Amino acid sequence: MKSVIKQGGVALLATGMILSLAACGPGSTGSSESSNEPSSVSTDMGSKSYELKLWDGAGLKTVDDALIKGFQSKYPNIHIKANYDPDNVSAQNGPRVISSTDAPDIARLTDVNTAVSGHHVISLEPYVKAYGWKVPKSQTQLYRADAKGRLGDGDLYALPNSYSVSGVYVNTKLTAKAGIADLPRTLDEFESDMGKAKDAGLIPMMTYAKDGGTSFAFQAMMTNTDSVQSVQDWILQKPKADFRTKGSKEAAQKLQDWNKEGYLPQGVNAIDASTALSRFTAGEGVFFPSGNWNLATVAKAMGDDVQFIPFPANSANEQPSIAANAGSFFGIPKNSRNKDAAACFLNYTQSDEARQIIANVSGYYPKTVEGQSLPKAQSALQRSMFDYYKDVFDSGRSTDFINNATAGIQSSGFIPNFQLLLDNSLTAQQFTEKIQQEYSQEVRH
């Protein structure tokens, strides 16, 4: 799971802030100590030379390097030097990196809450206005915060350019073998298709519980029954948000029942993410709930015999819901010496050219707002993602990943308790209580 397991304003504009637009030259990049607002903003880079530093996790190196190359060909006077931390330490190192006196100019914000409350990053709202960025709230809640760093509302502090999304890979060669004529549109159809797959001697659903992969199907079912807002409120640690909901209990019961029915692979608790992926691409499993971070691997192994669709909704007249967060999202540290030039790079990541680069070199879903065409797909699998996901993004039916609700909820909550649920040591009710107990220990309102 990439940083699926990744971690988004009301900081009011200072009354006297100067907003300089295109004709005013590079402009000042200073800011006051107690505010998250840049003291001035310019979109005109002129002919001055700039040396920028960018910081990110190593897993994003391929796409970041491609975007930097495209940007520098367009702005030869702005040179970007990128530094990458190993993914397993980037979340830990992020707060230190952005708060240093020698902070990078462009950085992934691994902890928006402390970055904002500590005044280590600037609000991007003046640049949103200057450049006219379209930033739907439904796609940016995790990158917005109020002046105290509370997530969900307020100014934008990190700008997404692509998204990791959850869904279901479907082996279309095996659906034909099982007599499944159409891709499932509802949960009932999905269950029926798994029954057909079992009757045909196939593994209905490839999944893994050793490191938490059962959460993808679980979250989709929970959200479809409860609501996008209630699930997002829990992830954002809103007061009174609770995991012990009807949708959570029903989703847990479904997973337990499916395992009893033999719809999940034998020994699911001992299967990890890489094993599940290799088994699915080798032809084991009709359905594989996962995410688009595996898109390139699956496309290379399976060619035209696979599609990627959102987990089905409860009924045919409902939109499905998806878990999604930014594949790449950058903010501008307060100690950046070249804030306007950094914002110029962020602006480039929103362009059609950059979106095509993202499609060319990654499995991420390029940021697309309503009315904007999608880039050219590089494979049939990527085209299926583009076709099936655009309406879901436009409808706003996306949450972040439940695994991101707290720092320890994945390792201390979901992984052990999914395993206990699947080996029948916990009831569905007990599962939801265990998760909420772990959550409450970490969250203090």
C-alpha cells in the first residue's frame, strides 16, 4: 500500500496583505512570524534565475522527476534540485524537514496539522486566487486546515496533482470462465459473481490480511451504507465521530461471512500485499480489491485481460464511493526563499501537460475537475480507471483511507482485528468496538 496509508483554510487573509498579479515582477517572499500568509504574491517569474529545492518520498521520484523535467523545459530560468527520503522514514522526517531554517522550497506535507499550527508552511490561498486553481473541497479536505491546524476546513496548504484510489481489479478472462457476463454494479451482483466463481473452481476474491488489505472492500461497503461525510468525519477526528456504525458492523459481517463461504483465499491472514498481487497477476482470483498504485504492474502482467472499477454501490441507482488521497501533494515551507517560483511549479502540476506526464509515468489518477478532459491512457487498464472513476470524482463521493485516521490505527487497530474477525475470534460488533477503542486512545478532543 503506497502511502495509502498517507496523511489538508480558517486562517484569514491579513487585512494589509498585498496581492500582486502577473505584471509585477518576482515580488517579495517574506512573511510575518505569526501568520501563515505570504506578504506578497507574484505570478511573473521574469528572467531572473532561481534555484529551488524539492523534498518528497522516494516512491514519488519517478513522477516528480518527470514533472521537474517538463517544468524546466518550460521555465529554463528555474532549476529544481530534488531530494528524496526513503518512504519508510519520510513521514517521520517531514516535520523536521519543513521546519528547518534551510527548508526546501517545495515539499510534501506529511503532517498538515503540525505544519499549520507551528507556522511552518504558508497558506496557498493567495496563489489559488492569483493562478485561478480549481480545488474542489471534496478532493482537498485533508490538505485544508484552520489557524490551529485542525483539518477539514479553511485554507489550502497542499495542492494535489494526482490521486491514489481504491477499487477492484477484475480478471476478465476468469469472469468469462465463470460465466459472468457483465461487471458487477451492485453489492448483490458482486456477491452473486463470487458465488459463480467459486462454483467454477476459482478463487472469487484475492485479498490479504497480513498487512491490512481487507480494509479496501470493508471501507467501500461501510461508506456505501453510512455516508461519505460520516466516514470522512471519523478520519478527520471530528468530535463525536464514531466507528461503531451500522455500515461498519454490516461490512465486518460481510467479510467474515465471505471468508466462511470460501470466497477469500485460504489462509488469508498469512497473505501479504506483494504475495496477493503476484498471485492475482498470475491468474489467481477473479476480483482483487486494491488500489491504482499497482496499475502499472497489473497492466504489464495481464494486458487487456483486466479492468479496474470502483467497488460496487449498494444499488444500481447509486454512485459507488471510493477511498482516495493525493498521490503527490506539495506545500511551500515558510522558510522557502523562493515562494513565488515554488508556486509557479505547483501551477505547472495543474496543467494538461503535467497531467499527461502523470498518466505516462504512474498509475495515479491525474487531478481532473468537472469539464476537464482526461489525459491519453497508456493501457487498456488505465483507460478503464479513467472511464469508471471520473464520475465518482465529479460527484464528490470520495473519502480518505480509514487507515490514515490516526498514526497507529493501521498497525494497532485494523491489522490485528481484521485477522481476529476473519478467524472468527471476534464478532462484527466486537470488531467495531476494538477499532473505536484504539482510535479513542489516540484521539483526544
